[in-house]
Amino acid sequence: MSLNGRILVTPRSLTAEAHPDVERLRESGFDIVYSTPGAMPTEDELVALVPGCVGWLAGVEPVTPRIVDAAADLKVISRNGVGVDNLPVDLLANRGVKVMIAEGANALGVAELTIGLIFSALRSIPLADAGIKAGQWPRRRGMEIRDRTVGIIGCGAIGREVARMIVALGAKVIAYDPVRPNLDLAGGDFTYAEIDDVVAAADILTLHCPMPRDGSALLDRTRLFSAPEGQILINTARARLIDEDALIEALDAARIGCYATDVFEPEPPTSLALAGHPRVIATSHIGGFTTESVDRATRIAAENLLHILRN
């Protein structure tokens, strides 16, 4: 019998295979409750599992007011990432539930995937791979990254890693961040500007920012069509940062030459209008899904749970 209560664990990377840092919570007197292995839990499943849980190690699954209402004993939600868009933060605060994040844990994994998506777009790697496997020999002329202008929106833990990698590859970075942190990059290689100027100047544009406070799309039709013709757009942040209908229109018109994304709304996508578009390169939310990132995020998330539940 649990001495300290139950902890709910729902990230797909942790339900598919038990992680030592999660199982170690049992040593502190907690029972561990897992959602369906490897699957995004539904609202009904979470409503059934969360009663009696004092802690929740959460993933990206939407947490609705109905779920919060069922969580009468909950004291803390600890994310194994940094985003909290899926959480009703104000409602949780009113209920006295702490929200913790694994700051910076997946930054390197997401940054490296971003670079991988950039090269995949520049060299049409998925097209060549699919063509050869279909018995063809596709050869699309590619582009090199050196001397190109890469726009970065958001220079937090992930964005700054991307900026440093991009500069090391010989490209120039123009970035937007309201805080304008010092990244210790040479002025000739890195400059800050306003969002509209970044969008209009970038050969490659990559997003590493939260949603606007009002929930609106950061890249609406006006901004998408202000981009240089053929711009490569990378999104490893949040699907709703971009107006999807406007994006499909921009892809159809070749205003956006390629959209490479790791995020969809919902996940997995229920429509292939965007995911199946010939100018789209799609991955299945794997940015932080590396052995190293999962280990870092899980360790930090578990430590955050214990910090709150022991105090």
C-alpha cells in the first residue's frame, strides 16, 4: 500500500517502456500508475486514472477542466518537457496545483532534429529515399546552407542551440526574441530584428517560441506571403503557431518551398491535407525523443515531483 499516494505517468515515451527514474519513485513510497502503454491517453482514461493521484508526470496530452475536476488530491503536475500549452495553467493555479517543467532537458535533441530537417529540405532527402525505394532514380538539385540567411523566432534553450549550430555551418542568423539574450555570437553572423523583418529576410525560417498570449497564429497569411519565394519553413515547436489553411495555400503557390515539421494539431493528424502535401516533410513529434533527452527530461521531471511532494 502506498505511503505517500499515487503518481500518474502519461508521456508515451515513459508508458511504452518503464524508466528507472520513474520506477525509483516507488522507493520514496509512491505507487506508480501508468496510462495505456505507448498511446496518447484520452480524456476518459485520464478522468478514470487521476483520482487519488497526488502527482502527475505529464506529457503533451490535453488536460481539460473535466480532468482537473477529477483530480481532487493532485498537488503537482511535472512536465517532461518545457511546453505547458496543453495545461489549463490558471485553473490549476486556482486549485493550488503546482506546474513544473524540465527546463532545457530536450534542447539539444530538438535543435539537432531542426538541423536535420533543414538539410532534409535543402537536399530533398526524403524525396530521394522514397523514390529509390519505389524503383525510381529522382535527382532534384539541392542547395547548400553556407552563406544563407536563417531566421530564428525564439532564442530560448532550443533556439540558441540552433543559432550556434547554424553559425558554425557558415550561415548567417537573423533572430527575434523579446528578451534578446546574449548568445555570444559575432555580430557579423548573428543579429536581432523584429518578427516581420525576420520572416521577410530568411531563406530558412525556424520556430522555437511559445504561442502568442491571445492564442492566435504567429504566422498568418500576411506573414506567410511576405516570405521570400521558396522559403523553407521549419516547425519543431507548436503546430498552432502557423495558420494551417494559409500554410497550405502558401505551399500550393510555392511561396513556401518546403514545410518541415515535427508537430501537428491533433497528433497524429486526422487529415493528410497538410501532412501529405508534396512540399511537406513530416516527423512524428520526435524532437525530444532521443535516449539522452528522455533520460534528462525524466530525471528532472521526477526530481521536480519529489521536490514538491516532500515539501
